[in-house]
Amino acid sequence: MYEHYRWWKDKNRKPVIVNKSRMAELLGVSLKTIDDLVRRGAPVLVHGTNGVSYDIDATAFIEFVRARRAEISIAELRRQDEQEGRELFDRFG
């Protein structure tokens, strides 16, 4: 039976923490784009200030970006991901 891993519900999950520069590298975008995404509501664990870097959960941030690019909610993105996972399992199981 297909069991989908739901990272957002895993209490034992350890987030992959990165700073803004690393997040920009992972997404292949500029720091300005990261700043724009943060202003638009992208999840950040710690907002940096002078001398303090941002702490960003890369998984949650990427999920936000994927949903934004698809112009759907995060809940809809998760539903679609789960459906695709089920379909792949049914096909290749």
C-alpha cells in the first residue's frame, strides 16, 4: 500500500537550515529574488538583521516557491504531490 511521507507532519523531522545566499544558490536566483519572496510570505525561521543571518528551512521555502510558480495554494500543491505519488506507486509499485 502507498504510504506518502508528509514532511510537514513529521514531528521528528530536522529541517535543512540554510541562509539566504545558500537558498539563492539552491533555487538559481538572486538574493533580491529571495528578499522579494520573503516579503511575499515565504517561510523563514529567523529573520536576520545586521550581523545575524537568516535561517531558512529549505524544504518549506522550496514548497512555497513551487506553489507560487504553479499559482496554487500549498495545500493544493501537497494534494497534487500526493496524487502523483499514488499514481506512480500504482504504475510502478
